[in-house]
Amino acid sequence: MADNNKYIVSAAPHLRKKDDSVSRIMWTVNAVLAPVALMAVFVFDRVALGVMLVSIFSALLTEAVIQRSRGQRVTISDGSAFMTGLLLAFNMPAHVPLWLPAVGSFFAIAIAKQVFGGLGHNIFNPALAGRAFLMAAWPQRMTTFTKPFAVDAVTQATPLMLLKEGKAAGLAGMELDYMDLLIGFRGGALGEVCALALVLGGAYLLARRIISWQTPVSFIVTAAAFGWAFGSPAGFFRGDFLFQVLSGGLLLGAIYMATDYVTSPITKRGQLVFGVGCGLLTGVIRRWGGYPEGVCYAILIMNTAVPLIDRFSQPRRYGVTRREKDSGSARRAS
Amino acid sequence: MKRFWLEFVKGIITENPIFFVVLGLCPTLAVSTSMSNAIGMGIAATFVLVCSNVIIAMLRRMIPDKIRIPCFIVVIAAFVTIVEMVLKAYAPALDRSLGIYVPLIVVNCIILGRAEAFASKNPVLLSLADGLGMGLGFVLALLVIALFRETLGSGKLMGLSLSHQFEPAAIMVLAPGALLLMGLLLGGLRWIRSLRSS
């Protein structure tokens, strides 16, 4: 019986691989985000690099100072604060004063993450909370986007802004085509412009099983279907769904932010519900809301529903019927 | 005299209506966008609080127990009406910037809370001291919150611009900023208290 040790009985959780640690997963995602960052530098020049570095440095410094002052182990090398800083920078226009990413990352780590107890305890996605804070605090700075490849920061609205303000009805009126949207030659936030790099990175994460398909696919499909059904003033089912998917922060949000382990549901069924909810809210905000883009607020709103979704999507215990389970839990609760 | 003093000082710090009893948050968060609003609101609420405390303490043996809350509200509403008329006549600008929150002093939890918890059970002089202390505590709390919100949110202090370098964070004069700041202040004060007790 040489392979006796294959049948060890142990309590959950059962780790699939020895090297699936928090820091390993975080750094893998960070590495996957590197091409996106490179494209941002390519499209928007060196200013983009400055924004990203300041944002990451501020996030790491805030985390280290808070953990040190509370007498905890300093865990800035696990890559989670690094990722928060990077994702927050991806949500910003290229030409912002450098104090903006610094303040945003400080808020994301100090208020949205550490106040709740640090990694694993936060209710809201820290990077998105940081972005929402900056949007409410300095809306002008956060919505002044610049034209790609422009030397002296010529401002250019994002495709969704043009759509919202009624300046262009579709891609043709914006002097863009789908190729521009795919590669990232358009106005927008640093990390959202290059759809190709985002999708390739997402495919790698799926293949490595770091993220599951449920959240991103249901999120993107719902938002696209919503845009297709209601997105066009010409009538129902005339909207440009490809434009809806490629033009805003949908891919960045669906693949890298809605899949955050801490702030998304645990079960697969729950993740489907979560993704559909995010997609619907994104569609509603884009179509009828005050802002041109709604991915950030859609995810933040659905973050608040995660405990509820988890509660109602618990799998059935083996050997227990649904009715027995319900009455059993009711008895225990009372 | 010593009891008078004790009832007066307790409202300022140790039983501060905003920071330690956490009552009356609605007007606190709504009008603390600037120092001048905070002072106006604080004085108006303190006037109503002191007057209603005194009257209710005088009437405390006459008010039937079962309908005491409506009786308190009638007394409070009378003084709020006086405040509102005075503001409209002599400080119309302040009245406009405080808006609906002046009539809403009628349902301010601090005033009703002191009437119920203190004035209806204590003699007139002690109720006067209690009203003054709680009112002062309310004004102080409003001023602290308004100090942060006005400087950070609009870059001004008492309406005067502080610096042209600093770009104010609009969120601090909006509702989310008020809630955020309130949470941080409550947490900070609780932390200081825990340091002192340990």
C-alpha cells in the first residue's frame, strides 16, 4: 500500500494545489495586468506611468503605515495593495495631477480596506471605492480625458460620454471603428482603453482557474443584451451591443474587479446572480443614469448584496432535502 | 449650586449629544457644511432647548403621563415658531441657507430627548442647566464637524478663502462626506476614550 497517503481524510477547505497562496494569485493577476499597463503607456505616453507608480506607491505606503501602527504583520508583499493601486490608476484619466492617485489610493486602502479589518474583511472593492471617492470629490479632474497619442494633452471625451451627451449616435459619428476600440486608440481611462489586452489577460486567468467564468460572462452578456435591447433611440433591439462591450470600462470591471474574491459571492450560482445584477445596473446607468458609465457604481452596489446572495445560494447539504434544510436551519436560528 | 454646575458640564463633553449619545444626526449632518450655518443652527436649537426645558420642567406635574409627548412637542413647536419668525425678520440670509432645517428643530431628537429624560423629572433650575450644557455641546460638535467640512470641502473658513493652491474635495460638502467624517470622528473619539480608560 505505497500510495496510502493519497487518501488522507481532512477537514475543509481542501486546497487543490500546494502553491495556491494569496500572494501567488495576487502577483499572477498583477502580471496579467502588465500588458494592459504597457498599452496605457504606449497610448497615453509617459504620464500614464507616473500615475500608475504614484498610485501603487501610495497604496503600499498606506497599507504599511496602518499595519505597522496597529502592531500587525506588514503584508505589502502579498500583492493585494499593489493590485488596488494599479486598478485605481487604471480607472483614471492619463493627465491628472499626481496628488489625485495618491489621495485616491490612500482612501482605497485606509478607508475602504483597513477600516473594515484589512484583506478579506472589506465589503467594497477598495479600488472602486477609491474611484467613487475621487469622482465625488474632484469630478472635473476625473472626467477630463485626453486624446491618444496627443503630445500636449488635447482633451477628448470617451465614446460613452459622446453617446450620453447626444453628440454622436454611433461609432461612425465618433470617427472611430471597432479596431480602434479593440486596440485602445480612443479617449478613456488608463486601463480600459485596450480591450484586446484585457480579454487576453482574462482568458489566461480563466485557463489558470484563478477566476471562474460565471461573473465576467454573465456581467458582459447582460450588459450587452441590455445595450442591444434599449441602447438605440431608433427602437428596441437596435442597439450596438459590441460598442457597449468595448467602449467603456465594462471589460476591466467584469474581468478584474467584479471577480475580486473578497467582495464577490462564493458559490458559482451566486456569481451568476452577481454578474447579472452588475450587468443590469450598468445598462440602466448607461441608458438612463446621470453618468455616461456605470460599471463602477454597478459593482459597488452589487457588493452590498453579496452577503445576501451568498446566503440564498448555499448548496444543498448531502443527504438533506431542501425542506428539511429550511426547517432545520429555522429551528436552529430560533 | 454644585448640582447645577454638574448638570451643566456633563452635556459639553462626557454626555455630548452628538458624539457620545449620538442623537440629532439629521440636522447635524445637513447644516454642518459651513461654520456660519453651524453657529446659526446651534444657537437656534440651543434657544429652543433651553426654553422648552424650562417650560416643561415647570409644567411637569400638570402634564398627564399618557399624552406627555404631544405636550412636549407643542411647547417645542411654539419656540421653534418664534425662532423661525425672528430668523426670517432679522437674518433672512441665514434663514435661506438653513432652509427646512429650522422648522425641523421641532422633531430634533436632542430636544425631545432632554424633555423626556430630564426636564420632565427635574426642577426648573437643573433643567435650565441641562439645557444650556446640552445646547453648548451641540454647538461645539457642530463647529468641529463644520470646521472639517468647510475647510476640506470648499477651501474656506467662515466664508473666507484659505488658499488658491488647495483644490477642495467637493465630496466633503455633500452627504457622503458628512457621513464619512462623522464615522471617522466617532471612531477617533471612542479610540481616545479607550486609551484614557485603559
